[in-house]
Amino acid sequence: MKELADLLKRPGALVECDDDPEAVFELLVEKGWSDGLPVIPPTPERVGRMLAYCDRDPGEPVVKIPPRYGAATPLRVAANAVMAGCRPEHFPLVLLALEAMAEEPYNLYGTQATTHPCTPLLIFNGPIARELNINCGHNVMGNYFRPNAVIGRAVRLALVNIGAAIPGTGDMATHGTPAKFTYCISENEAQSPWEPLHVELGFPQEATTVTVVAGEGPHNINDHESLTPEGILTMCAGTIATTGSNNAYYRGQPVLAFGPEHAATVASRGMTKREVKQWLYEHATIPLSKFSKEGIERRFRRKQADEFADAALDTPIHMWKTPEDLIVIVTGGAGKHSAYIPTFGNTRAVTRALKHRDGRSVKSIQELKTR
Amino acid sequence: MAQLTKRGLIAAVVCSDQFMKLGTAQAKVFGVPDLPLLRIPHPLGGLGMEKVRERADVALPQLFKVIREQRK
């Protein structure tokens, strides 16, 4: 294993700058190593401290990040985590999220370079999400909470600084999304009437997982009136079934994030998560006639001719391919709101558990402290 | 296209103005910095057939030039 001091002797590994936060910020912006907001200067000492929770060789790539296919070594990721404001305890989750995104079904190249406004939504489940206080309550997708802010930001900085997702060159998003600054949440497992996402996917309850989803920003579902499961789900279906969504064309795995109060109403008569997905699969549809004439002809009749060449105009277009493709979680605080997160479409969600190198689940983040 | 080029075949990528930087950068990343990019006006998406033919008229002479030069 190479020592940090040796790695820093490599050409370009160190840049010198005045010991002044403004000077450091100006330098990083000038070099394009930024998200446009001020950062913590990634000094060798701070990067060294960040690596205290990493038992890998700091110079060995963990993954490669497109479109540059830059080598995401622990050293480089740690520098980005410092810049983002991470504590060393957050670092294993940043690496875990990057590893999940690098799995082929996620389509990191496509999601980085596309014109669509997607960005990785990180959904954490399990005990370490609670240990690190990743917010799952009020304003879960908003500001204020450091772990949510910095873990998501560290991932985004790595995607730009290591992967070269630079707007106009490697990130061709037409508008992008404010979620590209950070997009990191955890599930409110305590207030969910259903099994948490990681358990549904077959991971043990005591595992800590990240699920990465190439999502748009959240779309709100306001429903202060419905008193029944069908009422809430009808409002959800109306928000989901929109013609401009990539999921209307490419399907994929969008996310429905119920607020705890909506979830309680939906589950009040014993409806399971599987039944919720089935109901929404059947009801969150768009009749073919709602698309433009050109869209019907080109997107459906020609590009999906097997299914739609002769389809009647009242044929329902489903927003995901099979009922179970919808990802259902419960998160947020009090209030009669839920959130729907459409996706890039041509991507699959990937879930990874935090493990020791020998495959054992990590039960506390402190188990990963190496010095 | 990078793989085809590496196998010795003549290959080129059609690229609209706005995507030339991405195309150039990707050719370098994939180890084929000289991969020909056939430059057409942006956009390519959302066009009627007449405009698609116009793009083809721009791209084809560039393609013929690539083929002629690489056959030498």
C-alpha cells in the first residue's frame, strides 16, 4: 500500500496556494474543480484525516468515472469529500455510493453526459444512516442537515472533478437540476408501515445500504383531502402520469417517496407495498392520445412498433415496465405531502451494502476506523 | 466506433455542433484521438425528414472524404 506522502509526490498531485480560504476558492474555481460554491481547502493533512475510515490503498482506483473515465482513487475521492465538508465518518458512504453508480445497470456514462436533468439520488437505509444522522424527517430533500448536504455534495464533486461531468463538455444537461448540488436522503424506517427498501430487496435489517437512482428533482404531491388509500393513490397517479417524463418512453424505475402521513393512510386498510405498486401500475397511465401527433407517430408507432404500431389511441401507456419496478419508500416529516422522482429512464437503480473487505456487514461506522 | 477504428475499419461519428467538445473529448478518452467527427448543424433530434436530409447532405461529403483519405 502506498503512503499518502508518496502519492503526493506525483506530478500534479499538489498545487500551492496562499493559505487563505478565498484564495483557495478562487484557485479551484479557476481550475474548474468546483460546484460553484465555496469549499474546505483539501490540504494533505485534511485528506489524510479523511482516509482514516478507509482500509484501501489510497492510490488504487475503486472505480472509474465517465465520461473521462477518471480513476476514482480513495485519495482523489477523499480530496473531494474534504472540499464538500464531509467528516471522515462520512467517507465510506461516499465511496459506497460511487461503487454502486459504477455498476453497469446504472448507466453512469449516459446519466453523466445526457441532456436530461438527472443526478444520483442517494437513498440510505439501515443502522449507519441513523448513526450518522442522515436526515429522514422534515425537509429531507432540502437544506440544513450536514450529512445529507455533504455526502451528496462529495459524490457530485467527484463526478465533476474526477469524471469530468463539466457542463457543455461532459455534462450536456439542457437545464440540469438544483439537485446536482446534493441529493442524499435516508428512509424514515421508524415511521413506515412497510418493510424498508433494503429489506424488501433482500438485505438483512441490520445491513446499511445505499440505493442510487438517476433521478430528477422531487415533484410534490399535495393531498390534504383524501381519507382513503385509493384517494391518496389517485392523487399520486395524477402526478406520475405526465407526458414529458422520460419514464413514459424508457420506463425505468421511478421513486415514490410517501410522506409518513400519506403512507399511514395508504396502509390503513392493510395494503402492502406490492399492492400499492400494482395499483399505481394500473392507474398511473397516459392514454396514447395525450401525446403529440408526432410523438405518437415517431416515439410510439415507429420506435416501439412491436407494441404500438397499430395501438388504439386510448391504449394506456404505463410509466414503468412491470409493477415491481416502481421504488416505494417512506421519508420526510409531518404533513400531507409525498414526492415523486422520475428518472432518466435508461437506467436501473443499484443497491449496495456497506461491508468489511471480508464480506461481513458493518454494524457501526466506527468499525471502519483504521487509525 | 473506437473499437471499430482500433480493428482497422474506417469509422466516423456524426456529431452536431453543440456536441463537438464531448465528441472530441470522448475520442481521446477511448484512445482514438483522430477518430473523424462528421460535423452537422445542431440539432439532430426533433427534425422533420426534410431537415434530416439536409443534415445528411452536410455529413455525406465529409464521410466520403474520410473514406478516400483512409483508403490511401
